[in-house]
Amino acid sequence: MPKAGNSCSKLGTIQNYNGKKFTCIKSGKKLVWNKGVLIPTPKPSTSPIGTNSDLDVDGYPRNIPAPGRSCPFEGEKSFYNYQSLDCVGGFWKSGGSSGATSTPKPSFSPSPLQPNNPNELGSTSPAPGRFCVNENDQSAYGNEYLVCTKGVWARKLGFRISVTKTPTSSYTPKYGKVTEKELEKSILANWAEWKKKKNLNTPKMTIILQDGYSKDWADVTREVITYTSNVLDGNGLKLVQVPYWIFGETEEFRIKTFNEFAKTASCNPAYIANSEEAIYCATADIGSGGLRIAKPGMPVANNYKLTQKDVTLLTYFVAHDTGIFYVVQAQHGDIAYTGNKYQIPAWIREGSAQLIGLLVTNDLRNSGNSYVDLKSDGNFVGPKPESICSKDLQDAEGKEKIMPDQCSQSMHQYAVSLLVAKYGGLEALFKFHKNYGLSNDWVKDFKECFGISREDFYKEWWAYLGIPQSDWPDLQPPTPPERY
């Protein structure tokens, strides 16, 4: 029977005993059972609709590293919602609690418009981006092998079941040697034309601060929403709903303000418990703000004054989330978000928001110089992938919002930048969002708006990453449209 501190034989083994779940971890040079965690007793649901079926009793999505959960590798590092995690004594702890001094790098928050996809998180079938236990395990996936890498099933170049024949398509990628700076030059020129149409309106918005927050939180948020809205509105886009921003340090305050928002919300949202940041109905951003300035869990309701670095990070994330609002609204046309339409493919949706976030931050905090340089200094988006990520674009075509590593989170912006720079600009990007609001065929809309097929663009993408053609992943059928 497992007992805390007793030896065990296989790293990562899990056993349930006496109401607790024990995990075999490495402590020093020994394999021992950790302290175990209580197994919650299931309670009957009183709700007829399980809108939070993907969330465990601790409020986090199932099957992922999260504070307080057991972990198999002593000293291993991970993250959740921008929060760095360290495996200490068999449990995930936030970076600060283990003595780590590194500053957590911001990465894409799940920020659900609705709760995350339970099928993606809960399934135990190996697939790119899902979590795994035994490092270096391999599993067949189509004609490829996935390798368990740092707790995540990842694609690996060259790991194939059989040799893949050279694709028969006559398409030859054109932009395999294009640089990020070359793409930026084209995008900044396109953005400059959009800024010429910027209006000077004062958009409506709701900003609520819990007592103790300094007013600079509201000032920055107001400035960024106004600037972003004026540029996008001036180019024929719009918001039907009024942006709703809540900065609150306590769960009690966040629940209270959420309940006020939910009274008139367009999509009947369910509250996401214990989440430092979440987006609801494509119009409300409710959280502590700590994640937005790379200080998760740090008290800020004590008149904490934002530093210049904080202001720059907050600018990016407010612009990013406002970008999400506009992307989703473009799909919904003249009606408020209801959650009933098919979700825009995750990599296009998030990449659009990341690009808008960078462009606005570059204007407001970098004098419009180079968002590539700004991005490198500020860690808003990770570096350009140098190889295939654990999740490829093909694995992010549905409603996924959980990307397991920085590479998978960052690839969206680089792929959308390639699209915008070489295939029709911001005009084509938002035309796609609008058209998909009228259609259930995103693949057809993609070809019509960007002038290149999904399959040929993926070849451009792999060439842009510098992947030899012999190592390109196999093309898979498109992910069917998904809705929550």
C-alpha cells in the first residue's frame, strides 16, 4: 500500500488508497510516494446543464498542472495561466512559493468565452498538446509518433511509422526565406493605412476597480480601449456590446461584479471560479489584473502603482482582449455574442488578437517603431518557433484554448502575421472573420478571403519555419466546425 515517504518502483505511478491519490515522485536519488491528495467525493449536480464539466472541484481545468495538484517530477517546472509552477514535495506550487526568483513570462491565457473544451482536456487518448506522464513515452498518431516531452504529447520531426512520400501537390512555397522583419514592414505599412481612418470618438466602456486599486489601472485600460476602438471602428468594424472590465483581488468581489454583469449578458455565462483572468461573452474581462502585468497572485489592492513595464504589459493585454472582442463581433455582425455560432479556428482567432495587441502597444508605448523589437524586450509573445510545436496549426483549428507550451501559444501570431503580410492584409483577415459568421465552411472562406488553400498555406508555414519538406507533418482533414 502507498504511504508518504515509502519507496516506490516506477516514476509517475498513481495509486488510490484510503481516500487519497498517491503519486510516485523522485526525491533526491530515490523514488518515493508523495503525501497524497484527498480524492473529492462527487456531489450530485443541481444544475440541469453541466456548463463547467471541464473544471475540477478545485476550479481548474482537469488533467493539467495547477497550484496544489500533485506532480511526478521533483524540481520540474510548468505554468498555468501565466503563473510559473514548481514541483515541490510532490505538489505544484507557484514559482514564488518555492523560492524561484525568475519573473513569470506572460503567455496566452485560456480566458474562455465559455468554459474550455472538456473533450480536449479530459480525454486520455494521446494527441498533440494533451498531457502525459512518462517522459519519452511514444504513441502512434496517424503516420507519426508522438513523444511525451515535459509532460505533453508533442510532435517530433522524423518520428514516423512509415516514410512519407513527397507530396504530389504542385504547389511550391514562396516565402520560406522571408524574415520576421520583412513581414513586419508589410504589416506596419498596412496598419498605417488603417490608422489614417482612425476616428476620434469616446467609446462607451465599463471599468470597475476594487477599493485599493490605484487609478492608473483604469486610466491605462481606458486609453487602450479608446485607441484600439478608434482604429478598428474607423475601418468598418464595431462592437455591439459595451466592453466591461473588472479588476478585483478577492474572489468575493469578482463574483459580485460578475453577477451584476451576468444580469444583462448576452450569452448566459457561467462563472469561472478561482480564475485570475477570464473573458465572458466576448465583452467582459474579469480578474485581478496580476496576470496582465506578469505578477500572478501578488497583492495589488494596496494602491500599488504600476511601473512603466507594468503599463506596457497591461497595454498589450487590454489591446489583445479588446482585439478578441472585435474578432468575435466581426463574426456575429450586428448581433451580440450568444455563443451559438461555430468557433473561429483557434490559431486564427488568437493570432488576430495577438497581432492587434502588438500593433496597439507598439503605437502607444514604443512610438510606432518596431513591434518585433518591442516583443523581444517585453516577452508578450514568445520567439518565432524554430521547428514544429507540440501542437501544430492543424491541431488548433477548433475551439481549443489550452495551448500547453510557449511554442504552441506563440505560433498563432507568427502564422497570422504571415497571412496578413502576404495574403491580403488586415482587410482579408477581418473579411474572413465576417464571412465565417455567415458560413459553416471555414476552409472555403479561408481560400476565398486569403487566395490560398488551407493545405497550401500550411506548406508555406512549414517552409517559413525552415522545416525540410521531407519532415513536414502529414496533412490531415480539416477540423469540423465546433461550438461550445
